[in-house]
Amino acid sequence: MIIMLDTPADIDECSTEMGYPTEQLFTPLTRYRNRHPERKFAIDNGSFSRFNRQAFEALLKRESSRKDLCRFVAVPDVVGSARRTLEVFDYWYPLLGGWNLALVAQDGQEDLPIPWEYLAAIFIGGSTRFKESDAVKQIIKAAKAMDKWVHVGRVNTPGRLEGFIEIGADSVDGSGLARYTHMREAIETRS
């Protein structure tokens, strides 16, 4: 399990605090600098708060020389709507050539096809209810059967982390983990 953080904090210190390998997750919302240009990373799109196309495209441009180290780019999505997210995906995926793409799975994804042939990863987004559903477990199983990376957003507690480790997630992120030492230490001291 890798914990991805959008943080100005030292990634190695965060890794020590949690007891897990840690990588940078860049977002157009914060635009934190790249502290370790030799390491793997991922790019989120900022849609959970508000999507800013100009900032997203600037981030992609900034990191474009390192595409080979990017685990995934979360294609812009519509929070809470799998149907609308798939429409947005159809628009964006041709514009993101050369990047490893992740579809952000949203509420309702269980009833719609996933464009696996274009994906390097699936990013589990959506509501807490959706994240904790059997549908998400099935999506993760399908992704793993096709050797796709599985990332889960908004994982800030030891219990949620353990649950996603058990069902096969490869990485997680959480704004609380990115911001607060006490939350990172809770991950390390879980029992």
C-alpha cells in the first residue's frame, strides 16, 4: 500500500509517521512543488473541490517531462455522478495522450460500463456510501483481474485504510493525512 499526499510536508517524514511508503499526489488546487523529481507520483484533477481547467493543464505541462514516472492522472470527473463522469471522460481522454489515465468511479458506476481499454488505473471516488458498497469491491476485483492500479480517495482513518488494504487497493490519499501529523500517526499506531 502506498499513501499519496498532496502536501508541502517532507514526504519521507510523512512515510515514517505512517509506516507506509509515501508518494506525492499533485493537484491543481495547491500546486505544491515537486520535491522528488526522481520518484513516482500521481496527478489528481481537483474536481472534488472545483475543477479548474487552466490550473489542471498547467500542472500537466509542468510534469510532462516525467510522464514515465506518473502512476496515473485522474481524468476530470463529476462528483456523485458516474454517468456525467463518463461523458466528461469521453471528452478528456483524447486530450491526455501519453499519460496513464484513471477513471474516477462515482456513485452509479456499478450500472455503467468502465472504459478499461483506456485506463491504467481506477480511482475510487464518490460518496462514503458508494465507497463502502459491494459495487466498489466488485469494481476493485475487476480492476485487479485486469492488472489495473487501484487508488482510493478520501481515506483518512485507520479503519478505512485497513478496509481498502483488505480488498486490494494499491494506493490511497486523504486531505487529513496530508495536513495533520496526528492523523498520520494514528495510521502508524493502528491496532
